Amino acid sequence: MANEHICPCTVGCPLQKVMNALGGRWKMSILCSLSNDGSTRYNDIKRKMGNISNTMLAKSLKELEEDGLVKRTEYVEVPIRVEYEITDSVRSLIPILTELAVWGSNLK
């Protein structure tokens, strides 16, 4: 068994955990938008995303919040104001994503 190859993407793999948290059509775009714009209201995010449905945006934001990638702040005003922003863990991820973007631009 010493020569047995263990795939790095087995159950519990940190890379798979990252891919699950960042995967999907909209999550990366949402994170990039929040990274560039700072704290942003829901409708402003929706406007920037273009043709994303309300259901998909709400679901993506909720998942990002559950994974600790987005912080949701609700202000008790009339009407209630809700803003979203990236967390420190995403701020630390931005240089890595920038490098991945450079790498991806060289793919054929």
C-alpha cells in the first residue's frame, strides 16, 4: 500500500471545499463585484450582475454568507437597508484569484 496514490480531491479535501464555496455561475462575479465596490446593497449587486434572477442572487448571497465569504449587514431603518461586503477571508483570497486570472488568460 506504500505506492498507493491518493487523489488530493478526496472527501474532505480543502481544494474541493474551496471549489464548492466558489463554484457556480454567479458566486465569483458577486465576490469580484463586492471586492471592487465595497459594501453594496442588494439591488445594486443585481444591477451589476445583469440577467441574474432574484432567486439565484438571494440563494448565492445566502450560500456565500453561510460559507463566511460575505457579510450581510441589516440596518434598522424605514425602509430596511441591507448591505453585503466581502469578509477578510475573501480579501486574503483576492491576490490568489488575480494569479488564477493571469493563469487562465494563458489557457488555450
